[in-house]
Amino acid sequence: MDFALSPNAADHLGRLQAFMDEQIYPAEPTYHEQRLEAAERGSGLHAEHAFPPVMEELKVEARKRGLWNLFLPDADDPAHGLKVHEYAPMAELTGWSPHLAPQAINCSAPDTGNMEVLHLFGSQQQKERWLQPLLDGEIRSAFAMTEPDVASSDAANISISIVRDGDHYVINGKKWWISGAADPRCAFFILMGKTDPSASAYRQQSMIIVPTDTPGVDIVRALPVYGFQHQEGHCEISFTDVRVPVSNLVGEEGGGFMIAQARLGPGRIHHCMRAIGSAERALKLMCERATSRIAFGRTLAEQGTVQDDIARSRMEIDQARLYVMQTAWKIDTYGVKAARTDIAGIKVVVPNMALAVIDRAVQVHGGAGVTDVTPLAEMWAGTRTLRIADGPDAVHVRSVARAELAPYLPKK
Ligand SMILES: Cc1cc2nc3c(=O)[nH]c(=O)nc-3n(C[C@H](O)[C@H](O)[C@H](O)COP(=O)(O)OP(=O)(O)OC[C@H]3O[C@@H](n4cnc5c(N)ncnc54)[C@H](O)[C@@H]3O)c2cc1C
């Protein structure tokens, strides 16, 4: 197993580090100020989710520096030529500033997953109309699968209705937790719904492109995450007699489940590496606080329990990173299918590890840790959702257990 970076990847990583230091971190206060100003000035959904202008400046700068769409596998984008295990450390770096950096380099979810879907399954027309502007960072998108009324961790339950009517499909039902839908630049959703309730369990659903401004699409509200409203918004949406042309179907009717599976894979490497980046930032903050705060005559760093927290955090981060890098290497070497169980495993291990590290950093900060004077409180809330979003822990644990037990069970 070899995680060494090629000279090309090492060069990209160095340039990304410089971009983080020179552009991203200095822009963080501006980003938050611009969001606050927009929320105070305006009203309604788009006020809290208005687009901070500083982001557009960062995108221009990133593109100028050749730091754009780095997530695309090298086979799809020879422009940068990065393998999955080579992009992984870059995703980690962007996780140090998760609200700014991934979007600045056009590598943020859910756009990345949607770009993968359109790249793999989109028609020529869909690629021109929707994929190209996403690749150019001109629009944003959302992925609409989860529904309030069914246990959506089991994709077979997804039941919003998609009924063919002549040259159109008509969509009726509800979705929620649709990330990105409140962003004023969100131009379309890739929606998963049921086209054939009588088909076998995994052939009932299809994926279809729904432009955000189609009549009948109603963004009911953006759901707060532990009280935080993210810029892109996680939305509850109702669809009432929403008509879209049949040419908006992605792939074939009944292919939704298969596309949902294909959409994951490298995306989980990116999520996990970003979470590792957040954990690293939390550990840095923990060390800085511990060495500068004095309690009972000594710095916190001189207290054994704090040392224990710091040491454990370092050891757990490094273990988790190796697990993710091994998974990325497997994807590069044997393909996504061969790495399926590892992909499930990292999706459990990394968010739990990152949460533990961030929680320790919160504790070392005392009261300061649970409010907005450090990024820790929001970081904890965001990381907590990773144990649920993209499939809850239990579902991935089940996959790992099944793979481990398979050789011991009678062949079917
Ligand atoms: C911040 C955030 C962003 C999100 N973004 C998106 C998005 O952009 N698009 C989208 O479509 N969805 C999104 N989601 C939704 C997310 O993917 C779902 O919440 C997730 O798949 C779980 O579905 P559910 O909420 O219906 O939980 P349920 O399916 O009802 O599951 C609830 C709980 O049941 C337990 N459980 C489930 N299955 C098993 C099992 N086999 N064994 C044991 N226990 C089990 C688990 O503890 C699980 O947490 C987002 C969620 C969050 C919190």
C-alpha cells in the first residue's frame, strides 16, 4: 500500500495550503459578517441563506491558482490528474474551514455527488444544461431523497410519486433535509421518487431533474441544525403537481436505486477527510488553549487529564486517517465496489472520532467552547449530523457485519 503523492499532487497540496493561509482563513470573519448583515437586512428564506459576496471572490482566486474541481477522478478530468488518495489530503485541508474552502474550490457536497451522477448517467442535453454550469461554479444544486414520512435510511422506502403523463412526469409529495435548496443559486434538484410501485423492491424508484423554479415546488422552511442555520440551508420541500419533461429523467426508469449507490463512494472519502480536517483544527485550538490558560497554579496543559485528552485525540485522528487513506487506495487500485465495506466502515469511524476530539476541545475551552467565540460549537453540531446524514451509523455497521460474517454463513 503506497499513499505517496505524485509530484503533481504534492504541488497541488502545497498550493492549496497557501490558498488556505492567504485567502480562506482571513476571509472567515468577512463571510460570517456578510451572512449576519444579510440576515439583519432582509426577511424570508433568502435573507438567512443569502450568498456572501466574499465567496465569489474566493472562487475567482481559486480558479486562478488552478485549484478547481479537484475532486473529479483523474480519469474524468485529466486537467489536474489526481487519484482519490491524492485528493484525500486536500479534502482534509478544506475541512479546516468547512463552510468556505470546499465551495471556494468547487468541491462541495451535494454538488460534487450531483456532478458525478450527471457525468456517469446524464444525457448529452442534461450535461450541457446542468453539468457544465455546475463544473463552472455558476449554479448550485441539491439532492432530494429523504422524506419526512418514511424511514429514509432504507432507500427502498422512498415514495414520493412520479407519474408519467404524456411528455411529462408529474411529481407529488414531500422531502426534507434537502441540503443546498435555500441557496439562491440552487438551480435544480436531482430528486429520487417512485415511478413504479408494482416493480421489485429495488426497481421502483427513478431519479429526475427538477428545476427549482418549476411551478408547484414550495420550499416550506430551512431546518436548523442544533439551532444553526447553514448558508445553503437544509430544506423541507413540498411538491404539488410538479411537471417536468420526460427528458429530465436521469438514466432509465427504475434505475434510481442503482444511481443512489453509484453516487456514493469517493464522496464518503471526501466527507471523512473533511471531518478529519475539522478534528485537526479542534486539536490545534485545544493545544493553544491548554498552553495559555492557567487553573490552580498551572497551565491546563500541565494537568494530566488534559494531556490525556490531547494524546488520545492525536492517536485517534492518526488511526482514522490511515483507515480512510487505505480505503482511498483500495478505490484507486481495485475500484469502488471492492472498497464497499471499507467505505461503510470509515463512515462510522471518522465522524465518531471527530466528534470525540471536538468534544474534548470544547471541554478544555470551558464556557467559551459552547458559544460562538470559537468555531467549536458549530463544528460539533455539523459533525454530529454526519452520524446520520448519508446513512446513519447503524446502517453502515450492518454492512460491515454482513461482509465479515459472509464467509461463515451457508452459501445461498
Ligand atoms: C444536516 C443533514 C443534511 C442532510 N442532507 C441531505 C440531503 O442533501 N439530501 C437528502 O436526501 N437527505 C439529506 N439528509 C437526510 C439523511 O440522509 C437522513 O436523515 C438519513 O438517511 C436517515 O434517514 P431518516 O432521517 O429518515 O432516519 P430513519 O431512517 O428513520 O432512521 C432513524 C434511526 O433508526 C436507526 N436505524 C435505521 N436503520 C437501522 C438498522 N438497520 N439497524 C439499526 N438501527 C437502524 C438509526 O439509529 C437511525 O438513525 C440530511 C440530514 C442531515 C441531518
